[in-house]
Amino acid sequence: MSRVSTLVSVVIPTYNRREETCEAIESVLAQDCPGVEVIVVDDGSTDGTGKAVLDRFAGRIRFVYQHNQEKSVARNRGIKEATGKFLCMLDSDDLMLPGAVSAMLACLRKNKDADAVYGLSVRQRRDGSLLEPDEKLTYPEGDILSDYMERRLINNNSYMIKRELMLSCGMYKETLTNHEDYELLLRLTARLKFFFCGVRVCMVRRSKESAKDNTDKMIEQGVRAMDELFSTEGLPQSLLRQKDRLYAKEYLMVATACYHSGRTVEYRENYKKAGELCPSLVRRGKYLRRYLLSFVK
């Protein structure tokens, strides 16, 4: 594809996901919109992912190989390599749904002051069944930070952003191996105007292996995502005012991972830290019930 004709770049980082990566690429190439560039960044795969991708898609995508440096580095490499005016991210085990690019571009054209747009996500449970988004909910537009904090209504695959703004906002924090997308989206929603395109744009697929890997990484990383976030210079006051609450939510996420891993002592420690920062949050039903149950397990 000529660089001049590139309108949207879709970045797919991958590591040892041969079949899933090919499926992700196919979902982008099947979009009904011209001018879409696919950039696959292979983060040092050892299972033949790179060969499988090149054998099947050579000449139709851009392929970049790097030694293993984790997904944040791979994503940032793809962003820097991109030539499109607009940017989408797609995890290599997930899918872009038909019409996603066209719908998000139409939303950007309709809302002239939009910096980014987002859509709905379909989630595939571990047993293969699908969890559809709730279309009856209200999806905010403009300044959506407070809504994002409460509902996490955007994920790494479900938005399109002007590439220049992704670069100016700092991209992904490369020291993070978990919640790197959450940390980035907190910065983006605090600074930029997001609009809702109203359609399903991605399918998020989860396997037992990826779920366990995420749990282990979450416990190991602790609250470092918030440390990275609040060490960023020039954060808007709208985000700084939420510091205690965001740290408390992160401690609760780590606590939940510890709970499901049977690490009861660590679970209680993180729960208590969350309570010290935001007592009203830990008193919510599900958190309080789980804490009380930890004494009878």
C-alpha cells in the first residue's frame, strides 16, 4: 500500500500467538474501508509466529521484528512506525469486527472537535460464549474521565485516535507489563475529547492461559501503574484530584488477584491499603463480602 494513501494504521503487537495473530490480521484486512495499514510487531516470538504471518500476508501488511521487550515496547514501536493520520490498537488474540474502521471514521468526521472515538466491545468468555455489550446504557461524549474511571467503557481495542495526539500524550509506559492500557487511557480521557460511534468494533477473547498470566503479572506489578501515572508531568487537575481513589481501586484490583490465587494474607493487606485511601469504596457490597469471607476460607 502506498504511504500516501494510508488513512488509518492498525498496530498489532504479538508474542507466540501464531494462529491468533493471523486471525487478528484477517479481521483488519476484511474491513470495508480503503487506506488501512496493518503493522504487526513481533516481540521476539519463538513459535514461528513471524514465519506464519509473512507466509500468509507478505505484501499486504508491514511486519516488524524485535527482540523480546514486552508488549508496551512493541506497541510503541508500531505507533512510531505507523504512517496513518488515525491509529487503532488491536491485541493479537482479539478481533476487529466488520465495519469498525468505517464507523469510527464517520464519527470523527461528524464530530469536528473529536480527538478520539470509541465503540462497543463483545467479550468472549473462557468457555467460548459471548457477552454482548449493554446497548441500553448511556455512553458519554466529550470529557469522559469520570465515566471511564467508574465503568472502564473503553479498552485497548475499542477506540481510534489521531496519531499525533497519541504521540504527544506519551504512548504506553514501557516499564509496565500489566494495566499499561488502563494507565494510558486514564491520561487520554483526562486530556482529550472522546465521542461514541455507537457500534460494536471489537471482540475481546480470553483464554485460561491469558487470564492466569494477567493475574500473576498484576500481583507482581502491584500498584506501579498508578506510580507511573502520577509521576507524569503536567497531568490535568481533573486527574490529580482522583489520586487517592485511583490508588484505592488499583489496590483492590491487586487484592482481587491475590484472592483468586489463594494468597489470603496479601489480599487483606491490599484491601486495607485501599480502605485507608478511600473507605467508601471498600465498603461496597462485593468488596466487603469478599473481605469477610477471607477469614472463613
